[in-house]
Amino acid sequence: MPGPGLHWRDSGSGPATALFLHGYPLSSAIWDAQLAAVPPGWRFLAPDLPGFGASPAPRPGITLDDYADEVVHLLDELGVRGAVVCGLSMGGYIAFRMRALHPDLMAGLVLMHTRAAPDSPDARQARYATAQRAQQEGVAPIAEAMLPRLLSEETRQRRPDVVERLRGITATATVAGVVAAQQAMAARPDSTPLLPRLDVPALVVAGEDDTLAPAAEMRGMAEAIPGAAFVLLPGAAHLSCMEVPAPVNAVLSDFLGALPGR
Ligand code: MLT
């Protein structure tokens, strides 16, 4: 059962919808530059996941399937019957679950800085430790420790505005949101078997300096999806949508513009 409604941002209008799912511990605000450059004929929707941004807290024990259901519930409420889903990192994990649970809803898939494989036992333990630390110390030290992995060195050196915006975004993450997301990501299923069966147009976007979703692994993921395009962005780590928004917008616009019926 979906919880209380998610907060979302909305930009553009048109018959086609693209849904943008943010990563952890972030919010829909990572997509500001994309929502400011919506191609004609498109509506871009970007929800805040439960416990992030302005959305209500998640229910305890929420799984990635529940996150997917919450997002689908929002689309239902908005009368959206089909969408291109663009998921970044945790948003990509949720996009895989949307595809598995609601296969008819997806008109295309953009996977940014994400992984299909599940966590190793060590990575899972690290997530439980992070969840515990969040309960003891709050979100700020966790977000600060993540920052060097979210942004490339180039972004950190040359774009203090992006660093500060990112700090502002992670400041809206709640302890409940972080704990639930870590537990859900730790328990996520292997989405690798889905890849060869993906029969929607797909685009995979990687950052040259991304250590959280390494480019080589993302290239392998693209190769496993029939007909998928792969784009490697220089100057970006894990958050290309904020670090190099102009190339990201161009890549998105090309992909969306080439979809059947567009
Ligand atoms: C994210 O950006 O959503 C996280 O890096 C995902 C993860 O921790 O696996």
C-alpha cells in the first residue's frame, strides 16, 4: 500500500512524460537543470522519495518494491499512463523494480550512474552500519563523507556553487529516509537478469570519474541491454545532472527525440 503522497516537481507539458528518480541521500532538486530545459512536447516529473526533500517519512521496513509502488501511485494520481523513466543510482534501482512490477508503464529507460548487481555481503554490512550511524549522529556527517564520491575532483575544485547546492540538497534528507533507503538498498534483488529482457529503448549514462557506479560496469550493463546506447561523460563523477548539465540535457534531448512516435 502506498503511503501518504509524495512531493514532486513538474515542468513542461505535452503528451509524453519523463519521470526522474533521484539517488541517495538526495532529492528531486538534483534535476533542476533538466527541469529547466524540457524539450517541446514533454512533461518532466521528479518526485522526492520518501524521507527526502519535501516528501513524508517512509514506513519502516519499506522495500525497493514499495518505493516503486509509491512512484507508480503518484503517476496514477496524475493520470500518467506511460513514461520514460530516468533513474540515477538508487533511482535506477527503483526503475528496475518498476520495470519488473509494472512492465507496461515504461516507454523507455535512462539509467544514470547506477548498477544492476546486488550488494556484496560486505557492502550490505556497511549499509547497516551507515543506517546505525545515521540514527546516532544524524545525516550531516554521512552526507559530508559521501560528497567526494558524489562529485568529481574537477567539480569540487572549480564549481563551489555546485558543492554548496549539493550540501543544501543533502541537508533535506531525514534520518528516517536515510535508514530506510540503506536498508532497502541492502536488500535489493539482483536486476542483472532483467537486462537482456529489457525491450524498451534504453540509454546508459556514466561518469568518467564515478567510483560508486564505475564506468566499466555501466558499459557492461549497456552491452547486456539489447540496443542500448552508452554515453560516457568526462568531468563527471556520480551526479552528472548537476556537474555537467549541458551535455546531460543534450544527451537526454537526443534520446527522447529519437523515441518512436516522437
Ligand atoms: C545513490 O547515489 O543513490 C547511492 O550511491 C546508491 C548506493 O548507495 O548504492
